[in-house]
Amino acid sequence: QVQLVESGGGVVQTGGSLRLSCAASGRTFSNYAMGWFRQAPGKEREGVSCINSINMSGDDKKYEDSVKGRFTISRDNAKNTVYLQMNSLKTEDTAVYYCSADPLISCVWYQESHFGAAWGQGTQVTVSS
């Protein structure tokens, strides 16, 4: 039911920053775990980060090891928006980034293939050297 729209992608140099946004259409946004995923050319989709809904127990946030300390996920439930602040970008971060929402699966399982009741269209992030 929920629809997602990503924005904020672009082209930056190594070491630069970008802030991705994902706007959700539904009024029950706070009930969804929100994940950021990416897919580089020739590679499978991988989970980047995840933030739990307000009604899910456990740790609030998860990060893929390669982005820990560089990326920060956050959400503004009043605005139905989740963000991914990306700092110290590397060329290996180049990918199409997707936003995903799930009302049942917590971020403990966000890297499983079954996470994601809804997906956005993706936004391109290109990091040049």
C-alpha cells in the first residue's frame, strides 16, 4: 500500500557527502521498518542500513560493515521520511540506492531477501575519483 520516492542522489568526488531522502505516502509510516539498499552494476542488491519502526523491539539501527562510521540513517515520522546521510564517500559506494519499507520484518532481518513490502524507484549515486 505504501509508496516510496527516493531523492538526493548525484555525482560527488571521493570524500564528499550526499543526503538521500525517501518520502512515504502512507499515514502509518511510523509502523514500518525502513531500509536502504543498493545495487552496483553486475552485482546483487545489498542491504546498507535499516531503522526500525516505533513498534518493533531490539536495536534501532543497523549498518552494513563497509559503511559503519560513514553513513547515518534517521527518520522523521512527522514528515513520513527516512534519510541516509552519506559521508566520506568512496568509489565503491557507487550504486543505485533503493528505499524499502516493511511493516512486519524488523531490521534484524533486513538483509534477507524477503524484506521489503514496498520499494522505491531508486536514485543513482556516483562517486568519482
